Amino acid sequence: MLDDYFAHLKRSAIVLQPKQPFKDWVVAVSPGLDLKDDDMETNVYLAPAYGSKAEMEKWLKKNFSELFEEELFGWIIDETMWPKKRTFKMFCDWFDYSLHPIILDTQKGWIEKT
């Protein structure tokens, strides 16, 4: 039985994949940067536990700004260089995202935060 091996985490996950407009912005604000396709990693963000993707979508629309800022900060720490008007539409133009309401922990022991 699955529960014998995997524990359900009381979280959902949002997976963000940078799209070309984000990559173009990084290169534009970082002269001389030779950015290759595999240089940008997909990030996974844990969110509150939700039972459906529709509930997660609602949460994301309210909280996209924090995720957007984290992605920007991962490349450019100078906030004055960030785009000023960051909307949910811009977020969707810059990132593909997938929503995962069920997270299974395949490891035994505590989850450590760093």
C-alpha cells in the first residue's frame, strides 16, 4: 500500500519554469552574461495544502508577487533593476507554472529547512 512507503505532506507545490521573456530580461540587465538554456532551473515552491488546482490557482493569483520577486532576486539582487509593474499577466508571460495539490514524501525522517 502506498501509505506504507510515502507520507502525504500537508502542502501543495507550484513548479515555475522561466520562459523566454524572463531569460531575455536577465540577459538585458546582465551585460556580458552568456546564458544557456539549461542555466535556468525550474523552481518548486511549497504552498498551503489545497484539495484542488482551482484552489491553488486562487492562492497563486493572490501571492504571485512573492514568487515573482524570489525569481528576480535569484538572478538580480538590485531591486531597482527589476521591472516596476509586475502583474499576474506578466508573471504568466514570464513563467510556465504547474500546480500540484498532492505532495508525497519518499524519504523517512524530518524535513529540514535551511
